Amino acid sequence: MMASGSVKFHPDFLSLGMGPAMCLFRYLCSFVSLLLIALPAQAEIKAKVVEKTYSIPGTTGIALYEAIGAHGPRVRDGASGAIATTNFDLKWGRDYKAEGNDCVLSVIRPFLTITYTFPKPSETLPPDLRARWEHFIKGIRAHEAVHGRYVTEMAEEIHEATLGFRQPDDPTCQKIRQTIQVPIKAAFDRYKARNQAFEQVEMQEGGNVHQLILGLVNGP
């Protein structure tokens, strides 16, 4: 299962901060067998976290923001730019066990990688701008961390919902592989809904990310 979320670059914010920004998500599901240690039903899944940066030139707030638009990650098949992105890759190893005429999912081995991408100034910033930048990027990091937390909580929900799952009349353990997709999809749908609700609040005019952009571009 792979997905990505992003804080979208929106040039309209350069003019009095008008215009909504959106966070975009793309999803691709895949399940593979991995040789990892099995976790108990209530296990806390620990993600491998990777951080990447991209360089942006500029020594003014507006120059930095314009550089984000020019050099930032591309989303929506390259049609839009993003300030920052949160991507994840979630894979599962599963052991199935026949019990009489039933099949039970007896062991689950999750492997989760979360990758964050952030902008990084390539030039020395004046003290006032440096302070504004630090405030801006701290807020963007906090925003992306919420996306990362939602991913981890989705993985934990899938783990809890499917470990021990029993499929009747499936001695060859074939039906269960499709049946467990139902709770997996339900968890994934709840994850998407949480992300969308969070984005609506953060990205609206006057919202947290909107204010962060205005603070960087316009200053005190």
C-alpha cells in the first residue's frame, strides 16, 4: 500500500493571501511477503522514517515561496507543485493456517516506511527572514507529522482488524485473501476521510498553513 499527501503550492497566496490550498493524495495498494518479526494484536507499529529536502534559492520571503513553487515536489501527475509531501509504503507479510475446514490469519508482519520531503534554503538568510523561515518550516513539519500519524494509526487498525481473522469453509486458505480486503479497505477509507477533514481546516483561508505562508511572505 503506497500513498502520498502534500501541502500544495498556491501562487494566489502571494496576493493578500487569497485562495484555498489543497492537499492531494494518490493511493496504490500492494501486499507482499516480508520476513519480519510478527507483532501481537495490539502492537504499536514503528515506522521507518526517511526525510528528504530540496534546495530553494532566495533571500526574501516572497523569493523563497516562489522558489518552492518552481523547485518543489510535483503532484497530480506533475500538474501542481507542493511545499512538502508525506509519502508512505506499507507492506504486509501474512501467515495463514488451516484449522479444520476453516482458515485463520495467524501471523502478520508489517513493514511501514514514511518519507517526508521539505524545502531547504540554499543561501544564508538575513536574521529577520531566518526567524520567519524557522517559524514557517516548523509549522509545515507539524502539519506533515499529522499525516504521518494518520498513516501509522491506519496500519495499526489494519493489524488489529485482520490478525486472527477466520474464514469458514476455506481449508486451502484462498477465500480469506479476498475477504480480509473488506476491513483493510474500511480502514483505508477512514484514513482518507481523516486526512480530508484535516486538510479542510488547515488549508482554508485563515487556516494554519495559510497563516504560515502569509507570515513567511509578508513578515510581521
